[in-house]
Amino acid sequence: MSAAVTMARHYGLKKLAAPSAGNAGGALAAYAATAGIEAHIFMPRDVPLANSMECDYYGAHVTLVDGLISDCARMVAERKENEGWFDVSTLKEPFRVEGKKTMGYEVAEQLKWKLPQGIIYPTGGGVGMIGMWKAFDEMEQLGWIGPERPKMVSVQAAGCAPIVKAWEEGKSSSEMWTGAATFAAGLRVPKAYGDYLILDIVKTSKGTAVVATDDEILDAVRHWASVEGVFAAPEGAAALVAYQKLRASGFFAEKDVVVLFNTGTAYKYLDMMEAKRRTVRPEPFASRNIGGIIGPY
Ligand SMILES: Cc1ncc(COP(=O)(O)O)c(C=O)c1O
């Protein structure tokens, strides 16, 4: 989003608008504040509190919508003409992909210009997958890497997995997912605008697409935090679930170098995680009465 807002300012745009399932809105609001540009952000009403609060504090015009990101996108499309907004929705302008592309360069650089056997990326709108794939092609043209590519793995939440469904059915585009529900808010995209690009990357790279349930994701957040001190966003923790499943199935071997993308921090999801924990695992008794003594067991 920093690339998109930088270029918007370069072209003299004054008002930007975007739908957001979560973090893109916060990023737009922050960079727009720095750039002195108006931001109009449409989010589902039930986004994590941090997402809507940060947009508000950054001075964006926030509309909370009773619906999903697809409904938010429709509202932006309907109003942008009259309002004079430039639409920075996922893949409707070119620079967000250019920004996320740098993840591909960073992976290559940090692995000494030898790409890993696999990359697991939590897929919402698909900008990360599409951007990294572009980076690999560019680096090959530059002569920095060879023709080999990582197996690109798209992970989605079981409650909203249009790409995984299309992949499993051998389709080249996805269908709108109905009743999308997951606390991994960034993955609650019922139909990605560039679904056919994502599916093509998964296929060409000999990758795959995997689902993670919210319970598996919550366990993975805790596991990752407890073994490495990384308090990952649910979207990022979904990548760990996918890795565990793909190791168990033999898709990846122990020796394979696989990069998991943690795309955010759990701190922005505390409200959702706490609500989830309470519904999944009822509160244990705070104290137990043993022989008349009340202790904090
Ligand atoms: C934390 C997080 N991870 C992943 C994604 C999905 O990213 P992409 O659009 O690159 O698929 C999002 C999208 O909002 C997100 O907020």
C-alpha cells in the first residue's frame, strides 16, 4: 500500500478509496495520512477492532458495512465516480502488486539467491502470490536466479476457501464463497478478483492449496508463540497449519526449505481470538474448592 499511495501522490490524486477485509485499510489510512491524501475505507462491520480503530485514528473516512469485503467493493465501485475517488482496490491499480513483489526479492536475497523448495502464503486477494511470482520472473530476466521456482502453496481458512475449492475441483477460476466466516479476517475474501492468476501460479509452480480450520489456526498461533516467541496473526499461523499438513502428507520432506509467511501480528486480533477461545474452549473454573480450601489451581 505504501507503493500505491506513493504513486497516487506522484500522479496528484487527492482522494483514494478501498474496500478492506482488515489490514489493507489500516495501511491505506496510515500512508494516506502521511501523504496528505483523503482515504475512504469500507470494511465489514465485524473486522477486528484494531483494524477499524487504526483507520479512524489515522483520519480516514471509515464506513462499516453489514456484509463482506465483496459488498464493500461494490459500494466503492458505485460511489467512486460521483465522489471523485481513485479506486485502490486489490489488483485494480498496478502498484500494490509492485510493493508486495518485494517479498519475492527478500526471500531470494535472504536465501543467498537460491529460491526455497516451497513458499506457503495465506491467500486473501492474492496480491502476495501474484507479486512474488512477478519478482521471480524479473529476477530470472536479470540473471539473478535460474528457471527453478518454489512450489507455491495457497492456504485459506476452512470457513472461506474459494481458491482451495477451485484447486481441488481442477478449475481455473473460483466461485463466490457463500457464508464466509473466519477469525483470520484477511482471508475472508469470498472471491478474489485475480483468482485465475492465483490458481495459475499454484498450478505452474506444482504447488497446492490447503485449508486450515479456525481451531487449527488458533492452536498454531499458540504453538508458534510458545516455541519461537512469534505472536503470529491468524493468517500467518494458517501457513504453519498448512506446513504441518503438507509434511504429514509427504508433500514436503524434512530437508525441503520451505518459507512460511507470517503476514501480521496477533496483537491486532486479540478481541477475535478471545471470543474464539471462549466459544471453542469454555473458561476453566478459576478456582476449585478442595476440602474447604479455595486455591487458584
Ligand atoms: C494479515 C493478512 N495476511 C494475508 C492477507 C492476504 O493477502 P493477499 O491479498 O496478498 O492474498 C491479508 C489481507 O488482507 C492480511 O490482512
